[in-house]
Amino acid sequence: MTLESPTFEANIAKMLVVIGVVTVVGNAIGYGISPVEAAPGMALIAVIGFVSLLLGRHVPLEFPAFAYATVIGLVLSLPFSPVQELVLSLTDPVQFLATTTPILAYAGLSIGLQVTSMKRMSWKIVVVAICAFTGTFVGSALIAQAILSYQGLI
């Protein structure tokens, strides 16, 4: 399926529903939070994701969908936002780590379906991955060191 397919939105909606259900179940198993309590927040997160993907596809800017999701989530939860209390109360029961499991599983499946193109990249993909992992780790460690030092915790 290509991005030009008329069912792109339907497929994205299905994917977000599956990720939402798995997240709510993981939230219940891992954190003991009732699925009934977490479902409205997960639905809001899925709607933000859906809108972000649509914006990423239809707005003629070179701005990725995850950036739209970040901006939408930030604006909705800012202290001066009229919906801040509602957004925070709905999303509070959804634990962040519960959201990462299905997203990473989906990413892994997507990569698994592209093994032939990864074979064509051969050893170069390993070098890029090592640089990305190292850069992410070192960058995170430097930021953590700076913040913890500033706070006087280390």
C-alpha cells in the first residue's frame, strides 16, 4: 500500500486502535490501572496521533507527524490552555512505558518487513546504528549530568 491509497486514513485508524487497546491492557497488567479509567486518555492520545498523521500528510511543510503530535500535546496541556485540566486528568492514568511496548513492537514488525532493503545497505546500516545509539546515549548522559549537577543532586 502506498501513501496515495484512499484507505490510508482507515489503516492509520486501525493501527491506532490496536496500539490503544494493547496500551490499555499493558497499563492494566503492568500498573494495575483499570482499563475503564485509562481508556479515555488513550483515546485522546490516539486522536492526537491521528490528527498529527493527517497534518503530516496533508500540510505542505517538511514537518514530521511526531512533531505535530508534540506541538498539539504541548498546546493542549499548557497552563493557560482552557482544556489543560481535562487533558491532564484524562491522560494521567496512561503510563508512558505502557505506550512504548506496542509502538516498539509495531516498529519492529515494520523493520522486519523491510529485511531485503536492509540487506542492500549491508554493513553501512551497522555503522549508522552504532553512531545513533552512541550519540543518543552520550547526549542523554550529558543532559542528565548537567541537570542533576545544577540541582545539586550529584
